[in-house]
Amino acid sequence: MTTTAEAAVAATRPRGGIVQSVNDSLVVAKRNLIRMMRIPEMIIFGLIQPIMFVVLFSYVFGGSISVNGNTSPAAYREFLMAGIFAQTVTFATAGAGAGIADDMHKGLIDRFRSLPMARGAVLTGRTLADLVQTALTLVVLAVVALIVGWRTHENIGSVLAGFALLLLLGYAFSWIGALIGLSVRTPEAATSGGLIWLFPLTFISIAFVPSDNMPTFLRTIAEWNPFSATVQAARDLFGNLPPGYVAPDAWPMQHPVWASLLWSIVIIVFFRTLAVRKYRSASV
């Protein structure tokens, strides 16, 4: 009787490494999404900071910063929003790291490890759940941006492609957060470790100001920054580049869409490999 029951269970399991890995990842993602829905303050607090950035930068700095010779608040809002969107998706890195560190601290990772599931599924499921949360945050943020006067000037396909690149960057950075979460002992350390390097990354970029007036060495860093590539690509796809704008000579600024795709893919492959390896050693 037991043998028959075990055979029936085995027959219902997905076959093949890839199929099982995908199925296990979706199960873990569903678990994390349900957990997020039961703690709505996680989503609410995650929305407060980007909304504050939109309002503060739009009304405090709008009119004070020249964008291609234009100092009007409307011109700066259109220049700004791609940077705010990109900053929002990358700051989700801290949440991803803290969540995984919390699971490690509570012993949940060890419980997952005892189950017959693909090793990388726990991390993949977590990052997919974070991607869904980030997408919802972007929708709310886009609505707020429209309220304060941001507009796009391209067709819907181009605009959606811009948001897709932003989400891809956020997903790539969530793997950095996963590695940080597996490498520290507490969720608090994961939050700090996930944010401390993001501030120079996002501010030494073209997100909030043009690179024209930066010192040469900072301008080079800003123009080759993967964050800048996605910001530039989003501005291009949204139609938010100012009239008469001439892109810097750096290759990522001349080909921002391709640069954004390449950077995101490289980050995913590299940090996913390190995170899964760390997960296996940390769970032993």
C-alpha cells in the first residue's frame, strides 16, 4: 500500500531538472507573495520613500537644475522620472537581502533544504516575488509621476519596453541582495549592506543631473554605470530626452538599450551563480 502511494506521488511530480526547478521556484514565489499580502505595511512603507523622492525632487529641485540649457520645472520632471524609477527598483535590493537573511535566521532555509526541491528554487522564488512587488510599486509610482506632471512621448510599446528594462535591472539587483542576505547574520545587517553601496551607485550617475559638469573621472564612472545605462534607455524609450540632446560619447550612452540589457544579464548570471553557491554552503 505504501509503495503504491509513493508511486502515485512520484508520478505527479514534475519530471526533468528544468521543469522541477521552475515548478519549485513558482511554489516558493507564491509563498512569499502570500506572506507579503499578509503584511501590507511592507508594501506601504516601500512606497513612501519613492513617492517622497518624486515630490521633493520635482518641486524642490525643479527649476534649479539645467537640463540641456532648459531650467523649466517641466523639463526637469521629464528628465528626473526615469532616474526615480530606476532608483526605486534597485533599492528593492535591501528588501530582498533582508527577507533572505530573515529566513536564514529563523531556520526556514534549512527546512527548505530538507525538502525534495531544486536548490536554486528558494532564491529564484524569492527574487520573483520581489519582482512582482517591484512591478506594483512602479505602477503606483508612475501614477504619482503623472499627477505631478510627468508625461511620455512615445507609443505604448516603447513605454512598456522602458518599464521592462527597469524591472530587469531590479531583478538583476535582487540577486545581489540575495547574496548579501546569505552572507550576513541578521536582517538588519542585510538591510544596511544592501543600501550602503546603492547610494554612491545611484548618485554617481545620470539619474538626477546630467554628466556634463562632473569631473572627468566621475563622468566616466557615471557614463559606464549600469544604473546610468538603464536610466538613459528608459528616457529614450519614454521620449523624455530633451530637444536637441546630444548623448555623451561613451558606448553605453550611445547604445543605452543594448547596454542596459547586457549589464542586467551579466549581473543576473554572475550574482545568481554566486548566490546559489553560497546558499548550498550556508545551508550545510
